[in-house]
Amino acid sequence: MGGRHDVAMSTMDSTDLHGLWVPIVTPFDSHGDVDIASLQQLAQRILAEGASGLVALGTTGEPATLTAEERRRVVETCDRACQEADRKLIVGAGTNSTRGTIEEIEHLTAGTSAAAALVVVPYYTRPSEQAVVEHFAAIAATSPVPLVAYNVPYRTGRALGAPALLKMSDHPRIIGLKQAVGALDIDTLDLLARSGPDFQILAGDDAFIAPTVLMGGAGAIAAAAHICTPLFVAMTARALAGDRSRASELAAALLPLVTLGFSEPNPAVWKGALARQGQIATDGLRRPMTPASTATVDRLLDAASHIAERFDGNASDRRS
């Protein structure tokens, strides 16, 4: 392997995950092919507006509908943008197979500057919680990059409670967690209170970024931050600084945007808005996904415009 992955693995990884990460969409052109030019432009804009880094091939990037070659091209494009901006890259590489996940991480991160792999809890097969813990340990033992676990039970069919997550947090190569359980629940609060300082918890539900960070989280991976990026960055930064008043103000202002953006299947609304703004060439998605309704995109862009006006235009709204 080339790049920074030639370096021997340390016994304890210290990759800093603090801040606002954007799980970037994968744009398609009018022929339905991956639009690398639009992806590069979008990545550069998001990073210039303050994101800590990108997540390539998260759920929002539609990795399940991309070929292996397309997934690699997406990672390489995001990697170039992150290196140019001196920011970090996380690569989504989880499957419902332990061996398959190991192979996917190696394929996608080889020769790149990827800081970590985002690995989802195995979906569909629904292994036991202990089997999931062992799955992550087996991957972490051989992965060329540290892992960020992704707990998203409404997509996987397997929820992980605090005891299982705390076991995972003890592994030196599992450095963090994207927690997307639809609430700031007891398990999440227990994990925030009891996990060690080297295990970094990221909000995975965009409506709960501020409270998660204020309770000890490291930041967020937020699809909504494709729009009004500087304000999501500011909200996360204020929460990290312990500024509850300002973080709460920004969270309340951004909540309508979050609600509208997820009112249709992700990432349709974000793509619709980005295409309307001219930031990507089309609003196309890969089947079985379909584009968002015109009405929903209109409402989201109106909400973004109002937020921009309220906060002195600092919302990156480029509606045409």
C-alpha cells in the first residue's frame, strides 16, 4: 500500500474526529454516470466553508448502487480535495460480511490519506450483539486504518446497547462511533458518560447534534450540512466550546432545514437542493431511489434563504 498506510499500526490511534463532518453525496450526470467534476467542486466548497472533513460513501453517498470502480473513484476524488484543504477523510466501507468489510476497506483506502473507515453494524443478517462486537474486533485487527463504528438500527435491524458499545470502545483501533438511534436516549447518555477519552462519539442524527455534543460528544456526521454548511460548523463549534445558548439558538434555527431534508428518503432532497443551486449537474439518484418532489425542494430552499437572512447571509445559500 502507498501513502500514509505504509506506516505500521500503532497500539492506540489518536485520530481527532472533533468537529462537523459532511457525508458527501455522489453526484450523477445526465447519463447516470458518477459526475467527478461536480463531486470535486462540491467537496472543495464544503471544506472551504469549515467542515472538519468529508465522509465518502456514507449512506448519503449511495454506495450500495455504485460499482467497485465507482466507489474507488469517489474516494480518490474526495481524498484529493481533503489533502488540498489539509482536512481529513473518512471512508464508508461497511458490509454485512466480516471478510467483505475487510476487503472493502483495503480496496478503498489503499494509497489514500484516509483517517478512518466508517463501518456499519452488519445489516439484514441480524447477528447477536456479542457477534457484532467480535465482528468489529476482527476488522480492527487487520484494517490499515482505525474504525468508526456506525450504529443505525433503523437501517440495519440490529440495535447495539451501551454495554456492547462500551466493549467496542475499549478496542484501541475502534476510535469512535456514529450514533444514529433517532434520539438522545439512555444508552447514548450512558455511553457518553462512561466511555474513555480516546473514544469519540459523533451525532448521527442531524436534529441531535447540539445536545449530543453538549453532553460530551466529539461532533457530528451530518448530511444536512450540505446546505448552510457554515452554520452547522458554527453550531458544532459552539457546542464543543460549551456555549449552550449560541449552540441552542443555531440548532433551533436549523431544525426546519433538517426536518425538510429528511422528509423524503435520503439523499433525494439534498441532491435536489444542490442541483437547483447549480452545485451539482443533476438531482439524479440511482434506482431504486428517485428524485425529491419539487415542492419539498422549494420548501427547503426557502427555509435556507430565511436562515441565511437571519444570520447575515452566512448560510451558503446559492439558490438560482
